[in-house]
Amino acid sequence: MEASFELTLQIVIAIVAGIGAQVLAAFLKVPSIVFLLLFGILLGSSGLSILHPNWLGTGLEVIVALSVAVILFEGGLNLELRDLGRVSAPLRNLVTFGTLVTLLLGGMAAHWLGEFPWPIAFLYASLVTVTGPTVVSPLLKHVKVDRQVSTLLEGEGVLIDPVGAILAVVVLDTIFTTHASPVEAMTGLFLRLGIGGAIGAAGGWLLGYFLKRAHFLSEELKNLVVLAGLWGLFGLAQFIRSESGLMATVLSGIVLRASSLPEERLLRRFKGQLTTLGVSVLFILLAADLSIASVFALGWGSLFTVLVLMFIVRPISVSLCTLNSDLNWRQKLFVSWIAPRGIVSASVSSLFSILLTQRGINGGDAIKALVFLTIMMTVILQGLTAGWVAQWLKITSKEATGAVIVGCNPLGLLIARLFQERGESVVLIDTDPEACRQAEQENLKVFLSSGLDTGVLEEAGLASMGTFLAMTNNGEVNVVLAQRAAEEFNPPRVLAVFPRDPQTSTASNQVNQAFVPQLPIKTWNQYLNEGNVKLGTTVLKEQALSFQQVHLQALINSGELVPLLIEREERLLVVPAAEEWKVGDRIIYLLHDPRPKLLKRLSGASPSSRLVLEKLPEVEEVPIPAAALEVPLKQV
């Protein structure tokens, strides 16, 4: 009973420490692996000696295997084949030729600098060929780089994990069977890749086929069916050929994603949560099992080995693999810098350390220590500086311009014209043929389709646009459109017009409320149709900032003014409802002015005469009327 309680306590400590590390990393906006390593080492035998993974025995190997299966499946599930098509050549080169370059050059560095025997040196090099998606993906969520670069790095992280892990198994087999010829080693590699790929592809298709027709299952049960299915495929592949299960899990995730399941977003969210839990627990356990003394015992040669891997081997590999690609030198340099190692390297090296020790082969502990040193150095040096490097190279997606606007109503047309006259790309999407014809008459690019169609969003160029704005007359629809765009394309700025409703406004942290809270969009479209508005600008000045903000807010609260765009640092941005204005901002707004309609009536003109939209985008400095500024300040 006491032994059972101690094992339970070990798992509980690992879970609490792992989730705590994730929370702290999210708060400080740094890669979670930094705190997972720190907490694991602190709790392990080299620190407070609270956590003892070796007590789990073979249970640790089971936890490692099942967790890695979920991690790789989730990576395949998040891999978008359409995006990979844009970088297919450099990605294919990185996963194949780049892996061989890292294996050869990394092995030489480990042998000549780290003074490892050739077999152990190449085993280390095979373990660090992988760049983990569990490190790269969270890193790219904090560091917003252009989509082409992020897709290449995420695709490499997902696809190279099983390839690198299987390559490491082949090297280990070669060490165990020194009589094996190179042909036998390569045959083993291709057998594992082929068997795993076939089982994963077939299993993923069967899972998708079943889930599409299993209408009697609840969404929660479907998630568990997928979990059971992926572990079943992993076990089947492992049973037929050892270590082929890694490729099976990746392929099954990619094929299931291509099946376009209706519950795809819920499934990805569930698997993402499982992955976070698995990574948290696994890394805490593996880091706790690491002896810091063994890391320091490696000497300066091993430190130089890691530096050569980061600053010589990786740049050479990326340069050769992207030689004829359309990536510019800035993008190539960033890809060369971002190659943090993660959970697969750590878990496989820990497993190999046990196997080498069991076979009586020296070097198991040293290999594990060197791999963890590589993880620590790449994560800390590359992960913590990624944002600065991206800004220095000017490849952050925040620099992206242009907009995709769903809603060809008068207000949407006006904003589109303002973007277009600024020289930025703009695309409109609507299901109303008449509204689309009106947009075409104004020389605006428009798609007659639903904003939920990811194919249309891709054709509209959302992958390279800076802003997505949903502003139909239905607020709930706008939120759904914006959430879908954020999940599928993740543009830098995602906004939607929706009412202030607790269930709606908190639906997604990626979606911002556009313009002002509870914007009566139908009313302002009517004002535009009737010509009861003025389009004006005002520049916020330091000496009058408080006065300007108070009176602008008073007009907004009274429903007489709507801020549309902000010109800040030579960029045009749609105004979020919660935006904090700054000195120097040039605010473009619409002001309700009923006088034009009154003058029309007094002059005998038809009240249905509408303001000509072509003249509206000619923005001039329009002062806020003095009468409007007399709005009581108690309305603020």
C-alpha cells in the first residue's frame, strides 16, 4: 500500500509541476520547455530529490511511448497539406537530405570535438536530427513570423520527428549488431518507414470514414474513439516492426486532417490538450531523471560540439536544402537559427541510455547528458532570442498589410476603399450577388461565396494578409467566421463586429471586437446609404491628448461617431473596440450628421438620394463640430 502511494505521489508531483511550468511560461511568454527543464531538474536527484522517475521502472517506458504517440499524432493533425505545397521542395529537402547532413556533420563533430567513439557519435547525431513540434509550435505562437517560414518550420518539426527517431533506431541496431551491413541498415530504415506509413494512412482513412458516418456518437465519445484508434495503430505497427509506430501516428493524423471531419476543430483542441499534458508530465520526469553531474562531466569538447551543431551544421543544412527555393536570405537565416530540440530527442535518448546500459555498452549516460545539453542550449539560446531575431530580420507577420473583409455592406465597402486607396491589397467576400456586383463596380476584388470556405479564403490570399474582418449584419455569424479564419490561417489581426455578450465576446482570445462595443451596423449602413455621415480624421496630439480622448469617447458613447481605422507608424489598422490610442495616431472616423438629409428635404430633393461612396475615401482633415463636443461628459 505504501509503495503504491509513493508511485501515485510521484505522478501527482510530475503533473502539478508540469502544468505549473506551462502556466508560468504562458504568463512570461517564453517556451514552456524552459521551465519544464528547470522544474524537472530542481525536483530530481540533482536538486531537491523529491521526484524519482526510476521508481516507475518499466512504467516510465510505457508513459514515454504512449505520450510520444499522442504528440506526433497531434502534430500530424495540425499539419495543413495546402500550406506544405507552398514549401514542398525545401521541406522535402530538410526532412531527407538535411537529416543526412546533420547526421554526418554532427557525428564528425561529436567524434572529433566530444571524443566519442564513432558509433556513439553517430547515435548522438541521429538523436539531434529532429526539431520538436512541441517546442517549435508554441514558439511560433509567441513569435509571429510570415506564414511561409512558420509552415516550413512546423512541417519540418512534425515530419522529421519519426524519420529522426527511426534513423536513431537503425543506428542503435547497427551498434547492437556490429556485423550488420549498410544495406541491411538501410533496408531496416525503409521497412520501418513503409510499414508505419501504410498502417498510419490506412488507419487514418478508416477512422475518418467511420467518424463521418457514426452520427450516433457524441462529440466527446468521438474524441475518445480517435484516441483509442491512434494508440491501436501505434501498437499494431510496433507489433509488426519495432519503432514503425512513430511514422504510423504521424501519417494517421495527416490523413485524418485531410478527411475534413465536421468535428475537426473540437478534435484538434482535445488532442492539443492531451499533448500539453503529455509533454508536461514526460519532460518533468525525464529532466528529473537527468544527472547534472553527468552533464558537467562531458567537458568543453561536448560544449563545442553543440555550438558547431547550432552555428555551422544547421546553417549548412538549411543553405543546401533551400538553394533553389523562393525564400529570401532573411527567411533562410531565421530558419537556420530556429532548430530547438525537444521531447522526442529527450525521450528516445533516455530510452536508448537504458538499452545501452542493459547491453553492457558504455556511453549511455553520456549520450543522454549530451542530448539534454543540446536541448538546453538550443531552447535557451534560440527560443528566447527568436522574437528579437525575427524583428531584426523584419520577417514578423505583424508587418503584413492588406485585408480580407467578409460583408459587402456600405460600411464594408467604405473600409475596403480606404485600404485600396492606401495602396494595400483588399478582398471582399459575400453571399449576396447584388452586393458583390456593387463592389465590382467600385473596382474592388470580391468573391461571391461564404466566408467559411477555406478554399475561398486561401484564394483571397488571407495567408499573406495582415487583417481579417468579419462585418456582416449577424454578430454571431461574424464570430464564427473570425474564429475559423484564426484557426485555419492565423492572420496577425482578426476582428469581428459582434454584440457584447458574455458567451460571444469570450469565444476566442484570437478574435477582437471591431470598432466599438455593440456597434449598430445596420444603422450605420443606413446612414451611409442616406448620406447622413461625414468621413473625417483627427490626429492625437500630446498637449491635447486627454481632451481629445474624452470628447471622442463622449461622441462614441452617444452613438454619433464610429472610429474606423488608425494610421500608426505608417500602417493602416482597423480599430479594435478595446484599443488604447496613442500620441501621433491618425484616427479615421465616421460622424453622424443628419444635416445633409435636412437640406435635401428643404431644397425639394428626393429623400432617397444617397451619398456617393466614391467620394468618401477622399479623407480630409474634418474637425469635430463644436456642437458635437458639447455632449455631456457624464456619458463617458
